[in-house]
Amino acid sequence: MQPKTPFEYTIVGLRVLLGVWFAGIGGDKLFRVGAPAFARQVAEFGILQDPWNMMVAYFIPWLELLAGLCLVASFVHRGAVRILLALTVMFVFVNGQAMVRGLDPDCGCFGKLFELSIGGKMVLLVVQLALLGFLMATERKVGRKVFRGARMRLPG
């Protein structure tokens, strides 16, 4: 079933936009930055010790990439929104504690797509958080009407 109202088109457009955004960020971290460089960026925050930095550097970008692709394809998009929302909350917390401690690390949150100060990163993360929260809040309103698909009926 295709979206019928402007609100449903807005939800689908926002879902695709956020999916491309997160898939691009995850892909950039994976294929351009690389896991060793991203692990060094994670270590700059001083939260995790050495073996955990590398595990995070391998796990987070793949999670962002796969969840973003799920949003674009509208495949298990409810779970993808929740995963990306949890990741964004974690990124806000990690960057917030860096601001409180007076650090300005190269967080790697957005790969090497662009360079921002810690304040700019926080603003962008809060916008991400608001958009993902909006998607999650409107799931009940739109329900499963958008791209649910037709049910096949067999003759007989």
C-alpha cells in the first residue's frame, strides 16, 4: 500500500533521508576512516580501555550502516529507528561528558564528512535525536499502512 496523505509522504521521506544519512555515516567510518583510526577517535574520550575501543570501532559503524539501510528499504524500520535512537542518545552522552570535561576530541561521529566543533556536533546530534524521536512517535499514527504490501490470496 502506497502512502496516501501528505503526512505519510513526510514520514516516508524522513525515514529515507535519515536512512541515507546514517548509512552514509556508517559507510564513511567503515570504508574511509577505517577501524584503527576510529578506535583512536573513540579512545580520545577516555571512557573505554584499549581492547574495547577496537570492538566499538568495528561494531558501531556496521550497526549504523545496516540500520540506515533498513530505514531506506523500510525493512524492520521500527527496530532500526530504536537502534539509531539509542546510538544517538549514547553519542549525545559521550559528547556531553567531553564538553563538561573541557575536551574537544575528534569524535568521529560523522566520519570524515565534515569537521565541526564539539558544540556543532551536539547541535547536529540533538537534531538527529529529535527527528528519530518524531519517527518513533508517529509510528502509531501511521501504523503499518505505509508500505505494508498486499496480501496474496490463492484461488480456491
